[in-house]
Amino acid sequence: MSKLPFELLLALRYLRPKRTFVSIITLISVVGVALGVAVLIIVISVMSGFDRELRQKILGFNAHLRIVARGRTMDHYARVMQTVAANKNVRGVAPYVFGPVLVKTEPPEGQQPFFGVPNVRGADPALESSVSVLPQSIIAGKFDLSGHGVLVGSEFAKQLNLSVGEQVLIYSPNDLEKMEKQRGKPGEEAVLPDEFTVKGIFDMGYFDYDYSVIVTSLENAQDLYDLGDSVHGLMVMLRDPDRAPQVRRQLEAALGPGYGITTWEQENSALLGAVQVEKSVMFYLLFFIVIVAALCILSAQITFVVQKTREIGMLKALGATKLQISGVFLSQSAIIGVLGVLAGYGLGILALAYRNEFLDFMRQTTGWQLFPESIYGFGALPAVIDARDIAVICGSSFVICILGGVLPAWRAGRLEPVEALRYE
């Protein structure tokens, strides 16, 4: 005697592969559920990976809090730094200068110079390690901002064919403004740019930073912008980035209304919000794949109930209850759901494990890059397999499969024995 419940045993018997139209629909239902679950797991995991990597890159190079003096540059910033550093949640604080410049290369004779328009960031070498991962991101040369040294991003160096030790000329906005004012006037004098040496090349792993930011010492950046001893603001790193709003309120109370404070979430709200919205939209859109599979289950079960009407009547005549008859067809839907969800889970995890190898294979064989680094900003396709997301996807897919069999099961349970046995 089998230890399986009567309903499950009969459901398994009915689901045995047969060369019938119903069996084909059942197989299509399993495949549909599997594909829906697999695609959902892959897409949601990749979107979660984008969100995580984006946050890490932002927090690795940008400040958790940024403090500026309202309507002016920040004088006596050392005093402000002391007040900020006194907060127990602050891990590090450093002054910065940040703004656009024009960079011109000095190539060998016979070659045309190259121009780039990055943002220059003035950093204090002694404090930089406490507010960013820049010192640990050098891939060529070294973290050296002494003299007229400059660090450039890997993508910027590639664009301008720069290597460590080469010279670059940097025009500040003030230099360009002076040239514009003197243009066409008697006694016009050329405004010479500042000459810098590439001391190192960094790779933050995020295209926007590697392409559009160069770093020099705080003193050099102050000279480029004629700031004297003032700075544009302070970068603050916290022990816990998620507490940025709370620390912001504390520092606003300590510094007073003359200073503006923004959190990393505020500065990147549009980008981070877009990722979250896209993740939610993709979940709802792709979930329709599972709903279509559930409709296939509904169709198969309705056809199956019609085919088995006489057998249902015999079972009821032998004493089977309405609940038991309904349980047979609900069990079939559950078995299809379990098979589809397990197959989809395995397929999704396998695809995530070899996602970058697959993308490399596509790029090598077809030349087509599915996730261009210049657009998405990542050298490899990120993914995060979150247990909660997996549970929601698999659980909701299974429930949808069960719901697909409710109507046929309810209809089968309501059949009267006499009417069912009369059916031919």
C-alpha cells in the first residue's frame, strides 16, 4: 500500500506522460512556469546587483555627507572640520575643491594634441584614505600628489593616450575667462596653462568616475580656482552610511544655518531611484510570464476534468467526497507548480553563475556587447542573489499555479455522481 494520500496518488497517475493533447499542454505549463521563474530570478538578481554595486561605487569615491558654506566658498574650514569630527558617527572628514577644467596633452612631435574636459578634484593626500578608496584604486604608478602631480582615471587615460610620467596642460575656468576677455584687444597676452605630471592612474570600477574625474592636491586645485586658503566644501564619511539623514540633522544643529549639508542619497536620488523603479517595473512585467503559464494550467485542467467526468462519477459513487475530488485536481496544479518552480530556480541560479562567461562568449562570437561598460558603468555584470527576492518569486509563482487549478477543481468537486456517470 502506498503511503501517499489518495488525492496525490491519483494526481500523479493522471500526470503520467501520455501522447495526448492534455499532456502537451501540461508540459508547456511546466516549461512556462520554469522560464518565468528563471527570468524573474535572473533579472531581479541583476538589478539588485546593479543597485549594490552602484551604492558601493558611490560610497567609495563620494562623500556620505557634503558640507558647503551657503553662497560662498568655505573659509576657516579647519574649525568646521573640528566641529564635524567631534560627532561620534563621523569616521573621517576632509576638505575638497571640485570643478571642470580643460586638459590638453603634449604628444610627440607630428601628432595632434588631445583635449579632454574632466572635473578636477582637489584632495588632501593625508586625509584622502579616510574619506575614499582612491589610494587603494591605483592600477598604474602610485598615489602621489606631490608637486604638480595629478591622478587620472583609467578611461580618461585611454581616451587621451596617457601613461604614467607624461605631461598634461590644465586650463582652469579662470584661465579661459581671461583669454576670452583679452581676445581681440590691443596688447593681448596669452594665458599659459598649468603643467602637470601624471603620477598615477586609478580604476574605481565605475565608468563615470574613471572617465570624467582627475585628482590633484588641494593646493593645486585652490590655485586653479584662485581660492586662496578657502575650499569648496568638506567631504564627510560616516561609520554607517545608512545613518546619513540622522547625522545630517545633528551637524546642521551644530554648524548653524550658514552651512548646507547634503547626503549621498540626496545627491544620487535620481540614479538610485531609477534603479529601484526599473527593478519593480521589471518584476511586474515579467511576472506575466508566470500568469500565462497559469492560464495554460487552467486550460489543461478544464480539458482534463471534461475527459475524466465519467471517472469522477465512479469515484463519487464509491464514496469520494467533494473535497477529495477537488484535491486531486489541485494536487495536479501543485505538482506542475513545484516542477516548474524547481526547474526555474535551477535554471536561474545556473545562468547567474555563468552570466559573465556567457556575455564574454557572445561578445567574442558576435561582437555584440549586451551590457556596454560605457553605458552601464560596470566592467562585469553584477548580481546579488537575495533570499527574500527568491522566496517572493518562487512562492508567488507557486501560488499562481495553484490558483490556475482552483476553478477546474471546484467544478469537478460539484459534479453529481448520476450526472457524471450518464456522461459519455
